[in-house]
Amino acid sequence: MNKYKKLAFNTVIFAIGSFGSKILVMLLTRLYTKNINPTDSSRKEMLELTANLLIPIVTFCMADTLLRYGLDKMQDKRKVFTTASCICGMGLSALFVVTPILGLIPKMEYLKGYTLLLIVYICTSTFRSLCSQFVRVRGMLKLFSFDGILTTLTLFIFNIIFISKLGLGVKGFLLSVIFSDFLSGVFLFFVAKHYNFFHKRYFDRNLMRGMLKYAMPLIPTAIMWIVILFANRIFIREMKSDKVFLGETAAGVYGWATKVPNLIAMVSTIFFQAWNMSAITEHDSQDRGVFYERVFSAYQSIMFVATGFIIASVQFITKVFVDASEFPIYKTAYLYTPLLAVGVMFMSFNNFLSSIYVASKKTTNSFWTSLSAFSASMLLNVILIPKYGIQGASVATLSGYFLCYIIRIIDTRKLVDFKVSHFNLVSNSGLLLFMCGLAIMRPYFYVPMLLFSFLLIAVINLNHIMLSVKKMMKK
């Protein structure tokens, strides 16, 4: 099987296991918006943020490192899995000491009453991540996809039990994720027989040093991306303004506005799971430049169409995924979604380009390019949110992702020489931003203009996708 067909096959396998499950997760937002008020919704977001910030620190980003080293043909998979697991174990042990102290820090009072649940949440999440990544390393992609479906079903069931039936709110959400991740980890560990790859005699100190050296730049990189995703909510919640709508409730609205763009991230993630493996395994091939060019060209076109669809139908999709019957303020969430959708699109491009850093083990480059996005986003948050409120946060996010893309498209092509169409990017991005303006300001006849703009994007890019596919099939 050639590299193109292998990438397509892996993408289909991941799509089968991910698409339905991710849609089901999106539908859970209706359950959350119906049963969790805006204030508690903000607490839920902050707890998720805290967990997502702590995970790369206490695990040293071993889940990502496990994939890179595990796919290396020169490495012993038993040593890689055992060493990565031991590193995570040491970090999680320190977590039990650190987390209770965090609750004493000003502005982190939201941890009170949730500290133990948060620790368990991080532990089970790490356990599942290691097991699922190692399943990918071993090429058991069908099992990986099946587990994705199974985990989502258990998450859905636990959410109904703990939130809808028992009314546990935020605690119910944490318990749902904990039980779902734990069951998934146990399932994969025994069904895939990971225990055959885990033993103290496989622990390798030299390998540990190499893995930690590779992972160190990934830790601040991961933290910065997470902060970019969640910092806006902190700014919106904590900043004061007499001109615009800010505060706890506004932060909750912004949180739900980010859910619809996750549909774009869903498409991206399905592909990226397969692409990351191909980028690593094909890194030393002679025609890798042509491979990157053709795949990236088709990928960009797909993302342009997906983003245009989200913007054109943003009001309808928001009504599907966000239940505003109990809290009418959620109805306004769609106004902040369009620009966030374009931002997520550029984030997806950045993830694609990051695979070059992963494959070439240039994780330091990943760090400093991410730093540019982080700095721009934080600065614009301070400037724009007091003046433009939630919409200012959307602009800051989009700007940070776009700046990172510009830097990465220049830097990565020094590592892998592949062609890109800048005209295609500019023309499509211009059309998408025009659609954003229509969806937000809603001028007279904005619906026909939105639909026409989307059809124009679809025609341009579907033709481009077909040409790219034909080239791949010839190969």
C-alpha cells in the first residue's frame, strides 16, 4: 500500500471511530447548557483549564513523546512504553502534593471542593492517553477507533446519570469523565495486552533522558496553546468595563460560543491522527516534499469548505448544540462563533505544520513559533476585550493563530521543501472573513449573500480537492 492510500485508509479508520462519537460529545453541550447555569458553567471551564494545564506538566507530554518514539523503527516498543509510563507515574505522584496547595492561591478558589476529583480526573486521563497512544503505535487502529466509540457512549451514559438524573452539575461532569476514561484505559490495557510491554526490566535510563530532552519544549508549547484557548474566558470574567458585557456570565457565553467551531476541529483531528503517523514514518523518504505539498493542498481546501459551512449555518447549528431554554443568554453565543471558526481553521493548519517539527524532532521550533501566537493573543486580549467585549476575544484568538501560521509556513519549509499556494489562502480567507461580517452584522439580504459566498468557496475548493486526489491516485 503506497503512502497516499495508507494515509487515506488510516483517515477512514479514524473517521469511523471518531465522527459519530464526536458528534455525540457535541450533543452533550445541550445537556450541559440545560442543566448547568452560566456561573457554574464558568467554574466547569476553569476546572477543565486547570486540568489541561497540569497534564502536560506532570506527565512531561509523554503521550505525544510515546507516539514519536514508539513509531521509530530503531526503538524497542517495550522500553518506550515502560519508560513513558514510569515518567508519568513520577509526575502524577508529585501532583498529589501540588494540587491541594493551588486552592490557597488567590483567584483559584474555584478548586475548593473539587481538588480530589481534579487529581483523579488528571490520573485517569493520563492513563487512557498512554494506553490509546500505544495502541496507535502498535498499529491497532481498528481497536483505537472502537475504543473511541465505546468511550463516548460511556461518557454519554454517565453524563445522563450524574448530571441529568442526579443533578450533580460540575461534579457530575468530572465524575463522568473519570469513569469513562478509567474504563477505556482498563479496556485497552487488557484487550491490547499492554501488560506484555510493561515491566521494570524494560525501564531504560538513557531512553528516559532522550525522551525528556525531546519533550521539554513540548511542555511550554502545550501550555501556551491551552492558555490561548482558555485565557480569553479568564480575561472576560475578570476584566471590568462600563461599555461592554463582561463578567462570569459573559465568560460562560463565550465558552459555549467555542463549542460550534469544535466541529471544524473534529474534522481536523480525525485527519491529523492519521497524518501525524504518516509524517513520522515517511520523514526519511526521498519524495516527502511532494507528499507534503499534495496532502496539505487537499487538506487546506477541505478546511476552507468546512469553515464556510459552519459560518453559513451558524445560527442553526448553535440551536442544535446549545439549549437556551433554561438560560436565554446562551442564544447570543452564535454571534461570537464565526471569527472563532476561522481561528480554529488556522489552528488546524498550525497543527499540520507542527507534524514537521515532530517528525524531525525539532520541538524547540514548535515552542518559539507557538510563543508568537501566545504573545499576540495575550496582548490583543488586553487591548480589545475592554473595548469590544466577547468579540474582542474572538479577534485576539484568530490573530494569534494567523500569526503563528505565517511564521510556521516560512520556518517549516526550511526543514521540508514543499510548495504552497498563497493566493489560494488569501482568496479563501478573504471570503471567509466577508462571511463572518455578514453573519455577525446581519445586513439586509445577508442570508442569500452568505449562501452565495459559501457556494463560491465550495466550487473553488471542491475542484481543487478533486485535482489533488487525482494526482495522489496516479502516484
